[in-house]
Amino acid sequence: MAGHATTPQEGLRVDHHFENADQQYQSAKLGMWVFLATEILFFGGLFVAYSVYRANHPEVFVFGHHFLDKNLGALNTVILICSSLTAAWAVRAAQLKQIRILKLMLSLTLLCAFGFLGVKGVEYHTKWKHGLLWAGSYHPHLDHDEPTTEIISDQDLLVGGTEVEAEVVSEEQGVGDAELVESQVASEGGVAGASTESSPDRSNIAPAAEGPAGLAPPGGGAETGHEINIEPANAQIYFSIYFLMTGLHGIHVIGGIGAFLWLLVCTRRGDFDSGHFTRVDMVALYWHLVDLIWIYLFLLLYLVD
């Protein structure tokens, strides 16, 4: 077993510009690491762009990440981590000439890669359906079958002793209905104001001034209602970065699928029967980088603080 690791190219044809098989293997590995360095520089520029926009427009990222499905993102993360395991197992199987296990591991890695693209396709479809796209294509909207009336807060507003539940008036409601509701609230407020002014027991001391905006609410800072995210200006910046980074990563996943399919063909052809595993090792190195990049994308895009 140790002999396969130290002399990995037994039975492999050595090209004329290499002294031996081991030198050929080391050269191939150096070339792959140089290629991976260029990939790191490529994605590094995108991460720098992300950092600049995140620093200058933090509200855009806080707003945008609420439209991503963290469960699907976490599922894709688990899928790629499992695919890294099967890719590494495939390298070891090639070293030990375990061809059946090699075929199985390559097939499982391909299955994970297709599963990743399938989950990502579901996410993209949802964004496309709701108009959460990049740059000028950003036109958010709701489905026609979704209710347009929503509760603003779980805490009822107290107007003159009467609890009035604030709701967003649906677009389907008539303008007259909205005016009627406003007049009712105004009349109740007026009656309550009159009764308050006429009450002799009411203190004339002005209430204490409210604290600066941003302080914790009274009552220990407990949240009494749903968090309302108001769309900031340039919200499309987040989705442009999202589609750019995840789209380029998806292209690399497709490239990895092609590489693993090629390895599977080579395995069926008997190229790895002699213990040669250079090609499997190089493709696995590439795949590990693809998986690592996705982990950073998941943390930066889906888990915005």
C-alpha cells in the first residue's frame, strides 16, 4: 500500500521530457496548484468587491439575505462536503487499484454535484419568479395568489383606549374603503382626545422625552412584533453580487461534473488498473477548491448578521 503512494505512476507511459514517472507526477501536481492559485485570485477579486459593497451599503445586504432560503443553502453545503469525501475516497481507491470502489466514489461525487445544481436551480427559479434579479432586471413582485394584506405588528395600536389593529390595505380594496377606515380611526382618536382633555384627573405635566433612535425598546428589549424590512435604495446590488458569485461557482461545478465524467470513462477503459491516479488526484484537488469556495459563499451571502 505504501508503495503505491511513493511510486504512483507504475505502468504509466512517461513522456520524453520527464526523467521518470515520479517527476511527471510532481510536475502535474505543480501545474494544478498554479491553476488553483489563479482560481483563488479570480474569486478573490469577487470577494473584495463583496467586502467593498458590504462596507458601504450594509443595509442592502441585511435586507437582501432575508430572501434567501438558509435551509437550501445549508443543504447544498452538506452535499458538497459529502462530495469532497467521496472525491478523496476515489483518489485512495485509485492508489490501491480498487476499481469497483473507484467507480462507486466517482458516481457518488457526480450524484452530489447534480444534486447541488438541482437545489441551486430551485433557488434561482424562486428568485426569477419574484423578480429578485440583477441590476436593471430587478423588479420584485408578489404572486397574484398571495395575500396582499399583512399584519404590520403583533402589538395592537392603542388609540383613545380602543385597540385598532393596523393592516396594510390591499390593492384590491377600493379607495373608498380605505378612506372610511381612516375616518373611523380619526373620529375615535378625536373622541378620545376630547375625553382626555375634559378629564380633571389627567396630569398636565408633559410626558418624558423619548430616547434617541436606535435604543432598545422598554421592557428589556423584547421584540413585540415581526421584523419589518423596508427596501433600501439600490437593493439590486445584493442580488447582482449574489447571482454573479453563485453563478460563476455553478459554472465551476459544471466543469467539475465534466471532469468526473471523463474520469469515469477512463476508469471503465482500464486506465487506472495499474495504480495510476494522477488524473483522479488533480480533479479531486480542483473539486476541493470548488467546495471550499461555496462554504465562504454560504457564510457571506446567506448568514448576514
